[in-house]
Amino acid sequence: MTKDTFSTMKTTDRPLTIGLTYDLRSEYLANGYTEEQVAEFDTESTIDALVETITGLGLTVDRIGSSRALCSRLVAGDRWDLVFNIAEGVGGRCREAHVPAILETYGIPYTFSDPLTCALTLDKALAKRHIHHAGLRTPNFFLVTHVDDLANTPCCFPLFAKPNAEGTGKGIDGRSRIDGRDQLVTVCQSLIERGLGPVLVEEYLPGREFTVGIWGTGATAQVIGTMEIDIKEAAGKVDYTYETKEKCEELVKYSTPPDDDLRARIEDLALAAYRVLDCRDAGRVDIRLDILGEPAFIEVNPLAGIHPHHSDLPMIATRAGLTYEELLGGILRSAFLRAGIAKEFPAR
């Protein structure tokens, strides 16, 4: 996709209307949720930035809100030409699929991945099985649903333990790197008791960490850029935890890796994983180097954060020379083309 300014060819005499679905942190905090529980949700500043930017692209924006708000609006008869969906959902490993599934029921097109991909990729173990089956490199792993599952599990330390179906570093802290069986039992038990299980336990990768931004769908998908993640000494940790993500401006150093063979291999792996998992429009793939210095797939986020300055995908786009408007325009262009709406666009 090129960086040209986004424009749409209206299919009617009226401006196209874009619904906006999202989960607002402040609303859930007011209802008794904890800061960690709402870590994946969006702030008012993100929603305001989306509305302002999409409106600037010549589209009309209607703020819908959560999946329940969407249901109420649909029952009331409201409809949109397309929905820009960033709602993470609440409850269970299929929560990111709620809004896409509802919209598909009503035949309304939307941005980003479909319900199957959203559910599959949130379940990290299932996603890794697909990646492994496709012949792509990913660390060995096992899933812990109950602590008793560890009784006959062969372990080769160090390992890394994290919730199987969470994002934004939830449940990841300084204890997540596991160096012995007793620690493994303690950490898994703690996560399960906190309601963050099942627990994904995988071979610990000691190398450098990268995140790759991608946009487009299928054969047209392209890498936007790659960003390396270095945890500063002030963080007191070496891994990308919940705390470091929440305080990334002060605890994390971001950089663009050299355009060399290693970066090419990282981006080839990320793009292959994105396509294997059928991601659409845009997303982000996390890669880490193993003990041999080889890139390995960690996870993919098909519903990546979209805050213009705080979220990784827009940060990657900025480093690649794209404006926030161009990033959102590219995402919308991809979704419009899939939906057969506004078929005439600037050349890619």
C-alpha cells in the first residue's frame, strides 16, 4: 500500500457513515473493574483521535461503543456503511470475536479480522499450533489448565509462563521467567487463582524482541515496518511485562533495526504468520530471537492498539514515514475493498 492520501468514491449521494465500536476504560473502571482488567481497553484520547482523523478523511463517524451498545443500536434499527472495530470484548477467549460476529449477523462490513481469526489468535496455544503446522518457527510450549497438569510435564528450563488468552502484558511480571519446577507450580497456580488461566508455558527465548506492523489482506498484505523493543535498566526486568507496557515511555526504548538480513527474516516470518492466521486489514506480529539467534513467532495481535502515540502499530507506522491519517486511511481502504464499497482508490 502506498502512502497516498485516502479518498473514497461515495456509493450514494450522502457521505459514508462509519460506526465506531470500542470498550472505554473509564466506563469499566466506574463499574468496579481493576486497572489490570481494563488494560486492553481504550481511553477517551484514542477515541477522539480516531473520530477526528476518520472525519478528516471525508467520512461521517458515529460513536457506538461496546458490543452491548452495538446490540442496542442494531435492535433500534441503526445501520452503518462500515464499522471501524477496536472493541476487545469482555469474558472468555472469544471476546474479541463478539463485535465481528454480531456485525456479520446483520451483514454489516467492518475493519480487521473476522470472528474466527479473532478467537483463534487470542487463544495463543491454538495460534501456535497453526503456526507450527505451517512449518514456521515458534518456541515449544504446553498448556496448564490445572496445577495437576504439571505432574507429568517434561520441563527444560528456563521457561516463560503467561495467560493463554490475555493481551497487553496482563499476568506477565518479573516472575514470568521460570527457572525451576517449584516456581512453575507457584506461578501457574497464582495465575489460575486470579482468573487468568489457562496458562501458556513455553520455552524461554533469550534473544532480542521485535514487533512487526502489517497491513492489507491475504496476498496483498505488506509489512509497514519493524520496531525493536529494549527494556531499560530502570525497569529492573528484561521482559515486556504488564508494568513496562503501561509505563513504556519511561521504561522501554524503541528503535528501528538495521535494514539487513536479520530484519528481512523477521519480517518474512511475521508476514507468513499474519497470512497463515488469515488476519485482515492491519495487525501486529511479535517476534523474538531464540538461543541460536533465529527469529521465532511469539504471538499476533489482529486488533492492535491504535492510540496515535502510545500504541505500537502507530509508532511503527510513524517510524516508517506514515502519518496517523495515512495509517487509518490504509486500514479503511483495505476494509472497503473487501466489502466492495467505494471501489475506486488511489493506486497501491
